[in-house]
Amino acid sequence: MKTTTLVAIFVVLLIIVGAVAYYLGTMMAPKPPTETPTETPTEQTPTETTPTWTPPSKIKAAWVYVGPVGDFGWSYMHDIGRRVVQELFKDWLETGYVESIQEAQLSETIDNLVSQGYNVIFTTSFEFMDKTIEAGEKYPNIIFWHCSGYRRSKNVGTYFADLYQIYYLNGLIAGALTKTGKIGYVAAFTIPEVVRHINAFAIGAKEVGEQLGKDIKVYVIQIGDWYAPDKARQAAETLVNQYGVDVLAYTEDSTAIIEYAQQLYETEGKEVYVFSHYSPGYVYGPDVVPSGQLVRWEVIYVDILAKIKAGIYTPYNLENVDYWYLLNTGAVELGAHIYENGTVMMINPKFAPTLKQLTVTDKITGETVSVYDLILRRYEEMKAAFMLTPLQLTAVTHQFENIDKIQINYGTADNPVYINYYIGGIFDPFTGPLSGYSIEEGKYGEPVTIPEGVRLSHDDLWTMQWFLDYVEFLSGGG
């Protein structure tokens, strides 16, 4: 046996003997006299404890859609997300959905889902917000998630994948392609989500269009429905025929506007370009769709359901959980088509030569670049904001999202080396100077001014009820 081994054994024996001796000493030592307290202890108020919660072995998750799953827009893409998690987590997840539910039907719909054993319920439309909160109070052991809202409680979290950065990129393309400088937008409703998308689109169009000698004007018609193909087409016809627009964008959940523009191209040779919304609309208008906005709700659904299964999210801790995912997260993407291998057609190849030939000045660097290269630059500048992601998960950290950069010491205390550490990315379209007018009830037409260099915060964007000066609101104003 080696000497080192003997030494080790000896040390261990010493430790054991010492521990036993200490134990015997304490057992045999005389006990101190018991003291009688001189004062009665103050009665303590019991503290409220968070109930324990064990994740169910089988999670049953239901989605409530405002439109039909076949709308090829909002509800369709939410359901794609559902299908992804259903397959991915099939060992412990069961899913279901109900479609074309109006606000007045929501409470009864949730009652039915709970009676069927669903323990996680996603309500996917802005107007479902208040009734989702009521349902959370009625069913405190059910986990609820509301999409696009801002009210939360212990068992109601919120989430959203926002497209304003993508709309800005589409606006750059629109400003290059328009010949008239007149651009149309068909809006379902002018809630803050849609308003910021319209403004972002207009900012991009003006940034490029003005440099190419065009007087950019954006005309907005509100149709009052999320899914209304006939109304959407009629509004598009009005914008084209009465206002002379040659570019269209929209927030409505059908393919009606794309098909209308493709029909104009095929039957009259008239070029009206359309940016597809939510779903990959290129296949419905290969000659008229330069790009669009794509959403990947599954990025959020995977995260939420995995954390429920892991016991991280419970019915008792969701009051500050608020996903607000942007381009940096992968939940939204620039493009109008998804290839079979999963890659994205960011820009329709038909329009790439034109975008590469037109040149503008990058207002950040002062360089002369093609519009095509400017689009890719802005895309990377916004997508590269990786530090935003952990801030975009909770309501208490949203306040840090509009910080573009902080200074940190990359060196040592003796030899400091201070560098700019980017948080919100190099660029955001909602950075002043910007000016517009309120569309808020009771304040319609009042001026709004954003000073130079001021980057709008999450709360500014989330409550936006004003249009830029060069956006003309044709209906719904007041």
C-alpha cells in the first residue's frame, strides 16, 4: 500500500473520531436552565404562499381563432404554429382549436374548452383581451395566453410577434417601385398594432422614394373586418381607381388583394404591386408581389409550452410574462415565399434587378448604395440585435428595449477600454425626427412631434394612435 494512501486513511479516521467525540460531549454536557420569557411573543401575520403546481403529464392546449383556419392570414399562421408544436411535442401534448369566434362567443367557447379538459388556452385576437382576463378569474387553475393584448394576471400571459420592422423594409421596396408616389393601405382596424405597421411602411417608402424624386403619400382605408375578402378587394379598387395608387399593402386575412393585382396585370397589363401579409402570398401573385411579411408563431408556442411542461410557467406567475418578439428572434421574417427546404424568398427575383440599379444614400453612413443593398443592410442592422431577446420576454424589461447602446469596459480596472455595446441595434425606423397627427378619439388632428434622435419605446409603439403627416386617413377618422 502506498504511503499517500495510508496518510489519507489516517486523516479520515481522525475526522471520524473527532466528530464522534464532539457528539458525545454535547450529549453529556449539562443543559442550561430554561428561561421563562418575560414578554409574550408578538403574533405574526401568516404570509401568503404561492400554491405548488405540478405540470400535468399530458398538456391539452386549445387555440381560439377569430377567423377561419383557411383564411391564409392571421388564423392560418397561428394554426401552422399549433401544428408544429403538436408534432414536436406529441409525446405529451394534445392540441385542438375552434375557429371564426366572435368576441361575444368567447366566454361560452372557453367554458366548453375547459369542460373538455383543456388546461392551456390561447386566445388569438386583440378584442378577446378583456374576456380572457375574466376567464382567468373564473378558472384560476387554467393557464391562459392572450395574443396582441396588454392585460395580464397570475394565470394570463401575453404574447405577440410584431412586424413593424418588416413593414419598414417592405416600405423601402415600395418607395423604389412606385412610379406615382401614391401608395395604398387597406387596414382591418386602426388599432395601435396596425397603425405602427402603416407608419413603419410609410417611413420606409419615404426614405427611398424622396431620394428618387417622388412625393410619397400613403392613403389608408379602414374596412372594419379582419377577414372580409369582398371588402378588401373593394377598398383596393377604390385606392387604385380613385386615388391612383400603384403599390398596396394591407392588414386583412385573405388573398383577395393579391389576386386582384395579379388579375390587373394579366388582363390589362397594369402594374400594381402588393406586399403579402402574414402568409407566403407569392404563389397568388408571382408578377405583382415583390416581398411581404412572414410570421412564425411556432417560435413563441414552442417556448411557452416547453416552459409549462418544465414547470417554469404556472397558473400563478404569469402577471409579468409578455413576449414581444421582433426580427431578432426569428418569429417574423421578410419574404413572400417559403421554399420546400424551409429557406425564404426575401425578395421576388423579378424585382431584384430594378432594386439593384436604383441608388440612394444610406442616411446613417452617408454612403451611396443600391436600394437592394440598403434593404439588406437595414435587415441585418435590426436582426443582429441579439441582446433584445431576453428583454422581450417580460413586461418589466420592455423599458430597456429602446436603448440603442451602452458603454462598457472591455479592458481592466487598470487599463480600461470602453466600447459601445449595442442593445436595441444600430437602427430602428421609429427614430426622430418624426411628425404627424393624432387619430385618437377626442384628439383627432392634434399634432404629434418626435424630436431628432429620440427612439420610440415599447410603450410608445404599443399605444400608437397617430399617423405621420404624409399618411392620409380616408375612413374611420374623427
